Amino acid sequence: MALGATLVILMGSIDLSVGSIILLTAAILSRVVNFGVTAPILIILVVILVGALAGLVNGLIFTFGKVPSFIATLGTLSFFAGLGLTVIGGRSIYFDAPGVLSLSIGQWIPGVQNSAVIGLIALALVALITNRTRFGLYIYAIGGNERVVRLSGIALRRVKILAFVTSGVTAALAGLLISSQLGSSGPSLGSTALLDSLAAIVVGGTALSGGVGGVGRTFLGVLIITVLVNGLNQMGVQDFAQTMIKGAVIVLAAIFTMASQRGLTIK
């Protein structure tokens, strides 16, 4: 979920709709499976299509509508969530399809859940795109100085739209893994996704101002947040208190990241 969102933040923008895309993806997934489509490859294609379309909507509003990404994705956050709730009728929908369930909880590699394998494959692909392609170079350049990139004749709109499409696809894949693990979709699915993804990205060291960071740092941030959450669970800390702690972690990480950019890191 955080991989594609990292690309958007590297541009100096933000995607607030990742949680709603997870909800929408899970809602459509549950309906499609109950309709009789259970082949894993078809399910993955449907999920990628849903995420790509959602990201395309975000990108078009942001670029052609000339609406700040915060406002654009704040609006689509509500729209996608409402659409997802409409699809499932505002209630939990359960499904029982071994092929779909195995996408998350199965073990292609003994002792390792498929969700971890898929996550690592996605990490490798996004890292390759970010570090070894012109698209990735343009992402960093836009975050560093968009005016220079525009004067260079680069198709800014295309790059920005592709970044949002990537964010939509990775969020949709996260929705697939979550819903297949639970065997259901529900109104609360993805409700904490935005906070978790932002926490991982910021803690990893990617600057919200853009141009600094990357998916490698996001992976480190995911590990840190996972260890933090597991530790809090072991200590018996309640969910609402964990939400407060995550929010404080985001603020502190953002402060130190911005300080380091100004050369004001406290040693």
C-alpha cells in the first residue's frame, strides 16, 4: 500500500484515498468472487484494473483539473468509500474461494505466507521502476524542482498521472491481500490504511516536501511500524491508544526529516 503512495509523495504531492481504494477493491472483489469468478489470475487482473482506474481518476483531477492533490484525493477518498459501501450495501460480505484465500494465507515458499512474497515482489518492481527508469528519475526531479522539469519539456501530466495510477494499483493489491486474508469485505476495511502508510513513509525518511527518500526507506519504515505495533499489542495497549501513538510518530518523524534537510539535525 505504501509503495505507490511513496512515489506520489516523492513528487511533493499526497494520495489520501488509499484507504478508500482498499475498501472499494475489497467490495468489488467480494461481489466478483460470489458471482462465480474465482480464478486467481482473473481476480488479480480485476483488482489491478480497479486500482488503475481509481488512480487514473485521481491523476486526471489533479493534473487537468489543476486541483491540489490534497483536495483532489480528499474528495475521491469520500467518493471511493461511498462507492465501495454502495457495492456491499453497507454490510460485510463473506466469500469462500480457496484459490482466492490462498493468495494471502497460502505458502508458495514453506513457512512464508504468500502476502509477504507478493509484497516483496511489489517492492522489487517499484524499486526497479523508481531507480532504473526515466519515469523514476522524473518523479524525483518533479519533487526537487518542478519548474525546471517543466522547462525541460518533460510531459509532467503523464508522469503525475502514472504516479497516481501506481499508487492506486498498489493500494488495490493491498486490498486484495487484506480481504483474501479475512475472507470478507466490510465497511471498516481500510479505515486505518492512510495513517499506517503515511507513518511508514515518513518514519522511513521520505520527505513530505518531495524529492528525498524512496521505496527502500519506505520498506524500512514498514518494518519499524510493524515492530512498534507488535510491541504495543504484546503490551496490551488498546487500539485507540495505538492510533494516538502512530499520529505522534508521524509528527515527530516529519519534524526530524525536515530538520535534517535544513542541516539542523540534533546530534
